[in-house]
Amino acid sequence: PILLSMIHLEPLHAFRLLILPAFALLASCQSPGGSRGQTQYLEAFPTDSVPHSALYNADQVSYWDGDGVSGAPSVTIDLSDQKAYFYKGGSLVGVSALSTGDEKHATKTGNFKVIQKDQWHKSNLYGDYVDAAGNVVMANIDVTKDKPPPGTRFEGSKMHHFMRFTGGIGMHEGFLPGYPAS
């Protein structure tokens, strides 16, 4: 497991970490045509080889019971179970389903501290190329691999409530496919 010692984890922020991924999963159920040019993080993620149960049962475990509990906050991530375990003062106060890195982007193991928090973070590597009106011209791109079409600009994928651990590695709200996919 990975142990993440939090600098400070406010109850409302922890609640968002636990509950908002479930809302993100529900929001991802809309048809791609309903996005109105907005980036849908992992909207086009291939799901044809994924078991039906993994897609639709990604989060049936999340809860938060940490309001009013004192003690140093920490998070342990279990890569095999794809769950985050939230602690305060050594007591388990919450659990959240999550999606860690895949084979190409493996999640680093070890002990980390949160070095940055950004409520409205956007990726500087992954997102869409959009035209002047904000319409998506090229979706789900990697700026290190995909060249922008003429007349477009880069719009980073939304990674709200981002907590950076090291370099480009962190934890954020987003789509929960039920398996390692980040």
C-alpha cells in the first residue's frame, strides 16, 4: 500500500474526495454529444474489453465518517483493491473507490506528503485542442505526442481538487472506471 500523509485535510475537502468521484461517474453517463465542447476527462476511454461489472459498479464502497474526529490525517492507497483508506489519528474514517495508474503510467509506491493543493487544477499534458469558440477539434490529446491543428489552443483536462505528491503525480476528482486507468 501507499501511505500519503496529509498536511491538512479539512472535513469538507475529504468529503469532496470521497463523494465527488461518485458524482463524476454519474456525470460521465451522459452521451458525448451533450458535452457542448467541454472536456470530459476520459470520455473516450476504451471500455470494450472491460467487464460490465467494473464499469457500472465502480463505487459502492465510499463513505466518510471523519467529521469531528481529531488527529493527524493520512491516506493509504491499496493498488490491488483500487481503494483509498482515510485515517485521522490512526482511526479509519473513510473509504473511497479510486482509479490508479495503468501499466503505462504505473502508480509509484512509497510514503508521500501533499506538496500542493489546487481546487480547480487542469492538466498541462492531457486535454483537448479547441477552436476560438471553445469547440473541441481534437479530443483526449497528449501535448507531448499530438500536434495542435491550425487555429486551435490547448484546453487541459479538469482535475479538480488536485493534491500533488511529487512532480506530476497526485490525486484528484474524476471519472472512476473501476480499474487502473490513469
